Amino acid sequence: MNGGGSKFFSPLWLLLRTNGLQAWRRLLSFRDQSRLLSAAIMVFVAGYLWLAYLLFYKAMRFVSYFPGLGEVLVERMLFLLFAFLFTMLMLSNLIISFTNLFRNRESTYLLTMPVSTDTIFRWKFIESSILASWAFVFLIAPLVTAFGHSQKAPWHFYPITVTLILLFIVLPTVAGSWFAVLLARFMDRRAFQVAAITVAIGAICYVAFGTAPEQMQDDFEDTRVLGLMDRLLKRTDFAQNPVLPSYWLSSGVLRWLEGAFGSAVFFMLVLLSNVLFFGFLSFTRLGKPFYEAASVVQSRGSLFGHWEWFRKWRDFKGQRRYEIGFLERAFAIFKGWLPGDVRAMLVKDIRVFWRDTTQWGQTLMLFGLLGVYIINLRHFSQQLTAPFWIHVVSYLNLGASALNLATLTTRFVYPQFSLEGRRVWIVGMAPIGLPKVVTAKYWLTTIASLGVTLGLTVLSCHMLQLPWERTVMFALAITVMTLTLNGLAVGLGVLYPNFREENPSKIVSGFGGTFCLVLSFLYIVASVVLLAMGTPWPGASDVDLGKVLFGWVGFGLLSVLLGWVPLKLGLKRAAHFEY
């Protein structure tokens, strides 16, 4: 092989080409398995994109109708959106990079091969950025399209915006990978878990007790629209800090839309220069720190393992034996209700979940954001006095809680069966059997998610000062939706398993995970609409019983169709599973 060929077929290029071919062949295999189902998924994805575009477009047109304030509000919402997404992308990249670099069998294997650590880090950097950013691009596409259409942007606005977004997503990837290497080098898994949970609890406590909602005064001057808008804009000034990458992205998009091409190119060059500088540092200088961090991760025990009261063994009659763990003692309470094999299976699943930094970290982030959102509902309850708007916000709150739950079930519940790996035959040959394993996984995830979603829903209803009958109704609705979404995720996870992958992010990115996500979102939208139709609106003179019956019966039938049916099909597939 000549010198040019050897440069072309570099180790990094071989890794990219090999994994790209594997992904493409998996996609073709999914298409060949069921062309009808593949076509249905494509229709659902296209329908979601169109529906999201339509909702964003209507919302932006509605906001732009405010005289003298519409354009300001739209621009400020754009700044806020990209600032929020930058934070989310950085956290997501941190968690995924940590697992992809230090808790990944491929990384461990490559470290034993004659491949430079710089090459390994570069490949994992690219892979982590794709896994963490594809959903961001998928969600942001209809928003950008709706924004451009509502502002009557020219055709060249869209390729420029795409270029800016692609440059933008590199920076949180760089930051996430740097933080992941630092955390792995100086903090073990248990200490990282404790620190993350402490920070999350501290942030929620600060939002809950450190900030107080503003009380509306009776003075006419304080209730004027301009005064309210002025306070609102001041609260969002942080999103216009010139040092934030989200500010560069938003300013570049807005300047190009306004025809100020020179200013837009300036912000594009600012993004490009930062991407080149920090990307160059990552590609050339993080190989050695990555190797040192990987060595530390593979060689050290837990920080708490050296403490006497954290040790799992003790001397007993001259012999060492392991103590019964906390989870075993906790599940021993249900000895009369759960057989021993089921309890052992549940303990195993909880421990595997807790040891996977990616899974519990993203779960903590999702529920933390939902908790902060619900705590901030008190700001609405202080200022919303019209029953109509309280009714609207209550259903929007139900939709937000359900969407968060759908993200959780698709991201963490769907891959649970696949995470058994190629050793699934061992579980299948055991007396417990695969159907019982699937049933145990379903009830474990359902009870765990219901304990959080039901509590947050009741708390949000209390924040909105809803009457008790409405609180019971929303609690019943979120309970049914929790049962349905977990049944959908568990059932599809058994019908479309992927035992070749150990990374949950890659499992979810496949055919079945995408199908589960689309069906979950469509179910939530349809359920919220049906429940809103089946509930009398405040101020209504009479109640249409036919409409109420149609809404609730439709919600029940839809829940059975998308929850119970996939779960039953999954149990049937598990009973006749071929190893």
C-alpha cells in the first residue's frame, strides 16, 4: 500500500467506515424485516414533523400579533430556546461521553490494540456527539422551518441556519467530553453519583425556597401590559450574554434574516473560530488525559469502599461472608407477595440501572427539569385568576408531564429487555422464564415511574389551586398514561430486541426505539385532546354528556390499544422466544 493509501485508510477512518457500514446494514435489515412497518414509521415521523411545524408556526404567528411587542417576544424566545438547548446538550454530552469513553466494551477493547489513544478518543468523541445531538437536530428542524416561514425568510436562510446549528452543536460536545475526562480522572462512580444527586437536590431546593413568586399589586401601573412585559424581558436578560455560544447562534440567525449579512457572517466566524480552536485542542491534546483517566477508572475501587461502614463483608466465626445488601433487605418485606426469583430479578435490574451512569444520570436530569417546572407553576397560580386560563394551563401541564414520561420510557424502559444481551438464553432456561421476567420488568418500571409522575401531577394541581375533583381526574389520567406508556415500551422492546448492543443510546436509536417514541408522542397528543373534549370547560352553561362520554371512552380504548396489546404481544413473543 502506498503512502497516500495508508493515510487515507487511517485507524480513525477505518473506525468511521466500519461503524457507518454497520449502521447502514442495520437500517437495511430493518427495512427488509417489514416494509409495511417501515413505511408506517416513516409516515409517523413525517406526521410528527408536520404537526410540530404547524404548532410552532401557529404559536409564532399568534405571538407576532401583539402590537409593538411581537417581534421582540419572538426574538427573545429564540435566545432563550438556544440557551436552554445548549445547557441540555452539554449535560447530555457529559453523561453519554462518560459512559462511551469509560464504560464501553469497545473502548476497553481498542485500548488493548495498537491504536493510539488520540484516535480512540477522536472516534468516541464523534460517536458521542452523534448520539447526543441527533434528537436535538430532529426536534429543532420544524422550529427553524416554522420560524423562517413565519418571518417570510428567503431560501438561503435555511442552509445558513443549518450551517450555524451544525457549528453550534460541536461546542457542547467539546465541553461535555472535557468534563467527562476530568470527572473520570478525579472522581469515582459512587462519588460522582452522590455529587450529582446533591447538586440536583440543591438546585431544586434553591428554586423552591430561594425564589419567591411576585405578588400582583392592585396598583394599575403594575398591572399594565408594558410593565409586565418589561419585568419578563428583564428576567430573560441572561440569554443575551455575548459570551454564550447560544447568543452567537441566535444573533447569526436573526441578522441573516434581517439582511445584515456582514453581521451574520461575523457571528458565524465567531462560532467557527471557537469550534476550530477547542475542537483542535480536543483532537490533539485529550488523548493522553483520556488514557490516564481510563486507567484510573479500570484500576481503582469505590471511594467509599475504603470506609469501614461501607464494607460489604465482615468476619463471622472465623470466616468472611458477604452481608445482605440494602436492596435484598428492602425487597424482603414483600416476601409473602413476591417469589424469591422475582425479587432477585428486580434487585439485579435496579443494581444494573444504578451502576450505569448514562441511564440514572439522564433520568435524574429529566425528572429534575420536570420538578423545577412544576415548582415554578406557583408563579402562574399567583397571576392567573381567570378559570379559562387555569383550565388551559392544567391540560398543558398534563401534556408536559406525559411527554417527560414518554421520553423516560422510550429512553430507559424500552432497552431493558435488550440489555439482557446474548446471555438472555440463561434467563430463558431458568425456572423463572422469560414471560415472568418481562412481567417483572413492566411492573418495576411502572411502579417506579408512577411514584414520581403521580406525585408531581398532584403537586402541580395543588400549585394551580385546582378543586379536588379535577385533581383526582388528572391523577387518574396520568396513572392510565403511565400504565400505557410502560406497556408500549416493554412490549416493543421484546418485539424488536437488539442483543448486539450494550449501549442503551444505540438500542433506542434503532427501528423499534424510533417507533416507540413516535407512537408515544402521538398517543399523548391524542389523549390530551380527548380528555380536554371530555371535560366541561369553566363557565359552560350546560354539559354535553355525549361529548364527555366520547372523550373518556376514546381515551380508554386508545390506552388499551397502545398499552395492553403491545404488552400481550411481547409476552407471547417471550414465551416462544428462540435463542
